Amino acid sequence: MRRDRPHRRAAGPGPFSLADPERIRALLTEAGCTDIKIEPLHERLRLGADVPDVLTCFRDHPAASSSITAMDDATLGKVGGELAEAKSEIPPALGMIYP
């Protein structure tokens, strides 16, 4: 599974549009905020109950659906295998959670 981070847009809509701390600081300063403190937040993400559930989640997600639906069966099987391998380190009751 690729561990690269998606390309972050410096401006505009999207999940990473506020990923740059300096951009956040500038926006808040322009809005009149002072004493701005920005700290990283690292949370785990629950994507589903099992591998098929995760693949369905990605298939239904606007940002990922075209990638998942374009995969052939062999590639999709490989992705599912890598998800299952990553899952093996997580207690079953928590579902599919990734760092």
C-alpha cells in the first residue's frame, strides 16, 4: 500500500486545504485572531468493520472511487491483502483502524 501523502493544494477546497500550518496562521490572523497556537494532531481512522467494508468505503468515497473502480481483480486482491495484513495488528473488536 502506498504510504505517500496525497498532493496538498495550497488553497481551495479539499481535505488537505488546511494542512499547511502557515496557511492556517495567515487565515486566522487575517480574521483578527491573535496568540495562535498550532499543534499537530495524530489520530487513528476507523474505516470499517472488515476489509470488504473498507473497500466499499473507498469505492463510495468521491476522492477514492475512481481509483478503486479502475483496479483489476488482481490489484484489488493485492490491496485487500495489504489491508488485511495491516489489520492483523489491531484488536478485532476495533474494526479496521489505521494510523
